[in-house]
Amino acid sequence: QVQLVESGGGLVQPGGSLRLSCAASINMFNSYSMTWYRRPPGKQLEVVATITSSGGTTYTDRVKGRFTISRDNAKKTVYLQMNSLKAEDTAVYYCNRPGSQSFIWGQGTQVTVSA
């Protein structure tokens, strides 16, 4: 059974950094594109960044230049390096496949940006 485990969240001051990890128990992990999503308080789930199987990346405009998505296929892990964090980045962060063919969702990891 596919399992996604997100970690690395926490409380950070504006301007700070965090690195999120998503460990995936997926066969042929290297063949899948993976996406980081987030759900801000009281809002809908939104796409943050996607990395393809070949390493191509896309970002929502809100995080371009501040966040970097990467993957380590040997470790079956996707990362999200978040720099210059803002209060509006506060959310629960999840990883999954892009689009409608999602794996079972993990529990997410809470990121809170506050002074």
C-alpha cells in the first residue's frame, strides 16, 4: 500500500527557512511526478510546486524564487526547501501525485510563520 509521510514543518519567524520532506513508499517512485500542496487555514488546497520524473519543476507564482522542490529517487523522497517565509505561507503541507490520480493522502506537516 502506498504511504506518504510528510515531515519538517514547524514554527518559524518571517524571513526564516524550513525544509520539508516527503517519504514515499511507492514502487517505481522515479517514474512519477510529485507535487507539494498546501491548505492554508480556512482555505482550499492549492498546488505549490511540482517536479517531474525527469526533474523538471514548476511553481505557483506565490512561491517562485523562494521555494525549491527536489527529489532523491534512491531515497524515494521529495523535498521542499522554503526560504524567505511569509505569514501567508502558513498552512498544512502535503505531497502527492499531481492531478486527479492521487495516492492516499498523508497526514501533512504544519508550517506556521509568525513573529
